[in-house]
Amino acid sequence: NTNASEKMRIDTSGNVGIGISAPDASSYFGKILHLADNSNVGIMFNRTDSTAAKWSIGCNSAANLDFVKEGNVKMRIDSEGRVTMPSQVMFSAYASSSQAISGYSDVDVNFGGEDFDIGSNFSSSVFTAPIAGKYVFFVKLQVADSAGWIKPKLIPSGKQYSWFMNPGQDDMSPAWSQIVNMAANDTCKVTIVADDNNYTIVGASGSTYHQSTFSGYLLG
């Protein structure tokens, strides 16, 4: 075939070039596989069993290194080395209205508004872990008219993390974070109990001020 052209080369050092006749020897790696083209270039890993999973790793036109599954970018390292994970489990919720509480028993705190919920794992003020892992949660409450001590709690499945506050004033804003080991389908919510049987968790619908919030993400 007079139109034949070289597609791959293995040089004398053992470096492999595809789309390039002189694979770029690397002082960092002993041997390299060098892929070169004037458009996006990458390597695909494809299982041929029932999972039919297709993952690709490649460099795009913006010089980003993309990790792609079925055409969707799951992780990106940009040209400056910054890492983003568009599918990372993460949520941020807030109290969309004030919640008046009466009684001395634990009460679930309502978070009716959401800034975002990547993966749709937060519903009815409860987060459900989609996979097993370490999760970090952040809680901030604005409590009015408590007239004594309060004990807000983070309640993941099978555990309790509580914070006791008694500042001697009616209004207070406890805030805390906690790393929690969770199994798949474990849940997590926020509750509160106080020594005054009439107090309020402050929230506001449509407000740019989120007085009471609950957020978290998958740490790893």
C-alpha cells in the first residue's frame, strides 16, 4: 500500500509512541507510552463482561487530564494541577423557615432548603450515604429564646455526637463539624433538646442569610 504510514513505534530505549515517531523519553519514568495527536487523546479500559464498563484517561484541548466514564468526566486535573470531581457526593441544606419547638425531648431539625445536592442523597432533612466511607458533616444552628442550656446532636446510624451549651443567654449559634464512618445506606440527621420547652430554630425562606445549615461530603 503506497499510502501506508507509521502508526506506532517502539524506540531503542523501549519507549512506545503512538501518533508520534519520536516518543518523548522521560527522566521521571523509566519507560513511557507516548500518545500524540492534535485533538483529545487518551487510553480506554473496557470490560467485556456483563458490566461493560468503559473508563478513559486522557488529555483534552485545554491541557486537562480527564478521567471519564461512559462519556462523563468523573475527575479532572487541570493544567495547574488543581483537582475537581464533579460527581463527588456533597450537599448543602438550610432551614427555609423558623421552627418553633415545644417539649423537652429530642426533636429533628428541619432543613427545607438546599443550595445543592450532588448525587441526590439528601431528602426530608436526612442524608443517606450512597457508598461506605468517611464523611465529614458541618452543622450551624441559630437558636432563639432557649433561656438555658441546649444540646444539639448529629445522629448518624447507630451513633450520637452531642454538644452541650449553657452560655446563660437566650440566643446562641452553635456550630461544629464531625467526621463519621458510614456504611452504604446509613443515614445522618440533626436533632436538638433544651431545658426550656419553648424555643426556636431560626430560618428564613428565600433569604440570602442562611442562619441554620447542615452540609457534608464524602471524604474518602
